[in-house]
Amino acid sequence: MRSDYGAHAVIELARRYGQGPVQCAEIAASQKIPEAYLDQLLSGLRRVGIIRSVRGPHGGHELARDPHTLTLGDVVTALEGPVVPHEFVHSPAADEEGSDWYSACAVRNAWLEAAEASQRVLDRTTIQDLLEQQVTIRTRRGELETAHEGMDRAAQALPNI
């Protein structure tokens, strides 16, 4: 949930990249995020240098990094920590025979593989990629709604049989 809301907030800031600071209330309204919760998320993103904040009447928040180089992985890691849990990144715990039984666990290895694959997807998905996809989705949604409205009007104009 934190990462989802955080990603939406960052995408909103990417949409306005280079236009100056955006007030928290505007981001919250645009992305339908509770403002108090958004404020917490923005604080976390500010601490790691993803956004910067400006105080004052013309203040607000803006991306501190280019959306072409900022990744979803950066946002998720900032808000949740690494996708690959610490227990998977360990020093081998060899027994007296020198075998590392911990890393030889089939279930653990499957979880590690899944976590690493997730991290790769997050790290190669830029915020700019997500912004462009979101614009396409909203455009198509608008086209579909317009087409449906036209069909509804046409159906209403038909005589009742």
C-alpha cells in the first residue's frame, strides 16, 4: 500500500516535472490519496533524495531526480526496504562438513528467485515509463467513455418497438 500510493504520488510529480513545486493537497486530490498519509510518504521520499520540498506560500514538492532515471525500484526500496529480504542475503552458515544447508533449502531458493525477479522488474521500470503508460490508459478510457456515451445517445434516439 505504501509503495502503491508512493508510486502514484511520484508519477504525479513526474507529470509536473520542471514546472515547480506542487502542494501536497493537489497531489492528494489528483491521486486520491489521504493527505495526512501522503505527507508521511513524501517525508520518506524526501529523506532518500527522491523528492525535494520547498517551504512557503509558493512551496510544495517536486522530483529531485529525472523521471527517466528514477525507477519504481527506487520508490519501493525507499518506502518498504529492499524487495529481497535480508534473510536471503546472508553469509553461508556451513556445518562441520562445510555444507551450507541454509542456502540449499528448495523453498528458500524459490522465494529468493521470485524476489530477485521482482526487483529486476522494479529496477528496469522508470517513473517516465509509468507516466507514459498512465497517460495512454487515461486516453483510452476517455475514448471508450465517449464511444459509450455516443452509443447510449443513439439507442435513446431509436423508436421503441
